[in-house]
Amino acid sequence: MGIRPATIEDGAGIAKVQIDSYRIGYHGLVPDNFYAHMTVEEQTQDWIDLLSKEDHDPLYVAVDNESRVLGYAVGRLLTDEKFDCELSALHVLKDHQRQGHGTALMSAIAKYYTDAGHASLMLWTIKGNSARAMYEKLGGELVGEKTYPLDEDTELTEVAYGWADMRILI
């Protein structure tokens, strides 16, 4: 296993993880039709476009020995929150979960922002997401909850976890 900054060549692998994670990991939490329109091809182009920008948000991948993408994490700076930074996405392929990839990806994002002089990190996740146990194990404190309409028939509730000192994630 390795953790490294993502490259343009990782676009298709990131897209596959994203779509698999949404469809498998969010099954039963989000209506199946919500992600049905997404294709690996479209998402690949979106990731390539992001990675082609000179100054993009930090994006790290977990890869196997053949450089296949097993998971990814994306961060972003916050300007109007009580936290400095947000882990805006963290996904790991189902067959590779509970092997340390998620923790290592969070650590990479925390180190990136700590090295840049930032102190705190937060994330939003679906309330029923099983990953919440990992966030709590890593010292995340429940700091918020919001419910919003996902579509005409469905409301989604998300919860926020925060680390006032993200150095504990490194």
C-alpha cells in the first residue's frame, strides 16, 4: 500500500472508486437512482480536469503495488467556518476497507494542511455511514448536523466531525 498525491493518470481509478463507493457504500442510505446517471467516463474527465489545474485542492490516492487506485481523499480550505480545512471526500473500495487506507488518506490531508500552517479539520458524512466509527476512533468530535432535500421525495441528514487540532491525525 502507498499513499501519494494523485496524478492525471489516476483519473480513471479515482472515478471507479468514487462510483463504486457511492453505489455500494451508500446503498440504503441514498436512493439508488440518485447516482445511476454517473458514469466512469464522465467522472474520469472531471477528475482529469481537476488534476490538470495548476493550483488544485489536495488530492491523495491509496494505491496497491501495481499503482491501482484503492481509495482517495480530497481536502479544501474553509474561509467562513470555525475549522480551517475540510476533508471534502474520502472513499475506499469496499474490498480494501478496514485495512488502514482511510486513516492513511486522512493523515495525508492533515499533514498537507498542517505543513501549510493550518490547525483544524472537519468533515461531513451521511448520518448512517458506517465510516462514522472510524472518525470517532480517530478522535473526531460530533460538531454539527444538517438535513436537506436530496430530491423531491428524499431528505438526507449529514453529521459533521471536527478535529480542533488535526495533528492527532498525522
